[in-house]
Amino acid sequence: MSRQGVASQTWAMLTGRFSVQMLLAAVAAAFLTTFALVRLDVFPSYPRDTYIYRTADLVNIKDVPPQSMARSVGPEDVVVPFDSLMKGPLTIDQDDPRLIQRIKSQYLYPPSDLPYTLANKAKDDPSMGQSKKIREILGEKTDGFFIECGALDGETRSNTLVFEKRYGWKGVLIEGDPKNFNLMKEKHRKAWSVNACLSTHPYPNTVMFKQSFNIGKISSLETGHEHRGFAEVQCLPLYSILLALNTTKVDYFSLDVEGAELDVLRTIPWDKVDVTTLSVEFIHDKEGKDAIKWYMEGNGYKVYSEVTHPGSLANDFIFVKKDFQINKVQS
């Protein structure tokens, strides 16, 4: 090989080695710079109770793990405090772990271990006939699980008190009106209790709740303003409450929410829960009685009977799963 060829080859080797060294130096510099920025907290950081979503897709909230939040925020992302998500209308999955933890820590009250303080101690079934029909279906079942919403004061016309006192059932009482909820707590029921309304959406939201004892209900008033006779109340999806209680098996669900029944039922992922029987008030629902019946039939239920009262204290469907083997008894 000529001297000129050797020189050219040597120069190529040197420049190649230099390029590799420069590349390695650049990578090392980038790494050290990033490390320094992280240590100096130059990247923005956000509280754990925040969500990040893209402004172009407001209804799809993407939960970013806290440890990666700082490096996940783009120019079109917005950081939203979790407290704001609880108010709606931005969506959050019903089974989101943060929502479940929030319910456990702030909305679930454990059963009382104190003696009952009922107005009528001798009467263990103040229901207007709904509980009797459920007992016809389930027989003398013990150790079941119930849901009652609205639970009112925990005693007046309660559909679940008999199951708790006579049959040892566990359950959850859900009441949106803070005044009624305080009355209910004083009864010392042996069930979990939740001071919230059931959401009419598959995500949490807040509403203005009309306070009127047994006819209180969700109103159309906007939140954020004071209104006489109304309280701003947190609403929670039923499925989220069940997950917070670590159960999806329900023997009896009593639903009486003054006209929002069908909207509440529509939030329930029926393929993820196992509810055997329900009593559902139908008299006030804006879509009418038949809409409730057709919806439940489409989700695997049949009407067992209707319960009515001459004083309009009961106007309920009694639903049971179509494939449930009824053990009818007179009680």
C-alpha cells in the first residue's frame, strides 16, 4: 500500500474514533443535565391527587402515575386537581383506584356497635310492603347483603331494617340529604352508611340537593351558589361504592330517589355486579314506569310484582333475576 493510502486510512480511523467519542460525550452530557434538572426540581411537579388530560379530549381522562407526571405533561395537557374531578362533569372511571380510596377515606361510615335508638323498638319491619315481597322471593335467608338508597333516617319506612335486625344481614345505607343522614346516624344501624347521593352518571359529580325529608331529591340548580332549602351534595356511582366495600354481590337493592331511578340504574355495569332482587320506585321517573320495566328486562330481570299503597307511600316494582330459582314463602 502506498504512503498516501496508509495516511488516508489512518485519518479515517482517527476521525471515526473521534466521532464515537463525541457521541459518547454528548450522551453523557445529556444524561448529566437531565439528572441535574431532576435533582434541582426544574421539572414541574404536581400533587398526588391530580389528573392530566388533553384539552382536545376532555371526556377521556388519562391517569398518569405520580412518579411520571412531570415528564408526561405536554403543551396541550392540563393538570386537574382530583377534588375538581369529584365535582364533574369530566369523567373518571368508576373503578379508578383513587376514587375508591377517596370513598373509603371520606364517605364510608362503619356500622354502629351501639344499641339501636329506634323510635319504635318493637317494630322491626316499617316497610310499606317491599320487604315482604323480597322475603317471599328469598325465603328466610340469613347473612345477606342489602343496599338502600335513599335511606332517609334509617327507620321511617325502611325497606332493609327487617333484614338487618331479624336475619343478620349486612349492608349499606345511602342518603344524600345531610340532615337525614345525621338522623340516620343517631339510630345506630348495623350497616355501613354513605352521606352522598347516587350519581346519575357513571362518574362522580356534585349537585344541589333539595332538602325535604322524605321527598328530597336532586335538583337542576347549579352548584357553587347558596339556595335556601338546598345543600350541595356529592354524588357517587353505585358501582364505586360497592368496590369500596369490596363486594359486588347484592341480595336486595332498594332504590327510591324521587325520580332519578332510571338514570341511576343506567350507571350500573350489570356484567360486573350480581344483584338478585330490587325494589324500584317508578311513580316520579320522568321517562315513565314502562321505561324502567323495559330497561330492567333488557338486563336480565323480570317483574315479580308491584307494591302500592293507598297513601302513595309505595309505588315500586319488585324485580328478580330471570334465572333465579324463587323459594316463595309467606312471611
